[in-house]
Amino acid sequence: MIKHADSTIRQALDGIDLPDELTVDSLFAAIQELYPRPLELLRGEPPIEGLRANGLWLTRPNADSDAMWVAPELTGAPAVHSLSHEFGHFRLGHEPVVLRAMPKPAAEDFQFLSPAFMDGCLLGRSRSQEGPHDPEYVRIEDQAEQFAFALRRKAAAQARENRHRGDALLDRLYKVL
């Protein structure tokens, strides 16, 4: 059960300018303003073969940019929530999945290793819901999930507050009532 945001989550949310309409594109623009390196939004095939997750935050040390991937089948609120979750990992100081560009060795050099191993299944620990997880992993994922819910609540409250801002009379009536 997700409880109210604790102080760590509130501190991570401080200083984030959220758009009134929270979409994947508007949220990603807000993330890019805070991110220290160029950042790409990936919506195609998973960046790690066989990945079964809704989103992933990647650092690519050999590239000029990092990336946040959101599963292409997610749209609307689920896609925003998944991107918010990955943004939470960044704002909370968690470690991203490291995706290194490695040359693929010749298969005949490693004839006794499985193809899955040779295709790079050991690139990093991707975050997914499958299998047992250690307590630290669960804590990190729960924290990112709390951040995502808190960010979406903050955006909804801000949108409600600002919905009549364009009309001075309606804005005043809304605030009085």
C-alpha cells in the first residue's frame, strides 16, 4: 500500500515546475530541464533484449546522452505514471541501469555459453516485477512508485488550482467559493 509521501519524496518533488496538463511529452520536457546530460525519450523496442518492464532509466557512458524508455504499448495515464516512476529514480538519487556498447564476440570463441548470455543479458539489473527481489531493491522500487504517485497528485492539484487562471472573474469566484 502506498502511503503519503515522506520527507525524502517531498524534497525530491521540490523545485519541479510541472505543466498544468501532464502528458508524457510535457513531463519529459520538465525532466530534461533538470537532467545534467542530454536525455532521450525512447518509445520503441526495449533497450535490453527480453526486458519485461514498463519503463527503464538508462545511462550510456559511451554515448552523448542518457535515456528513459517507456513501453510503447503504454499511453495516457499509465505512460505518464511509468515515466514519473523513472523520473523518481533520478530525483531520489538511485542508480540507473548502465548500458554499455560492447562489441559482440564471435560465437565460435564461446561455443559452450548460451546465446542469451552472449546477447548481453548481463548488461545490468533491469527493474521489473518478475522474480524475487532483495529488500533494498524493493525499497528503491517502492520509493520510486511513491514519487510517481506524489508527482501525479501534485500535478492534478496544480491543474485544479490553475484551471480558471485565464479568466479573472472565474478565478476569483473559484478561490472565494
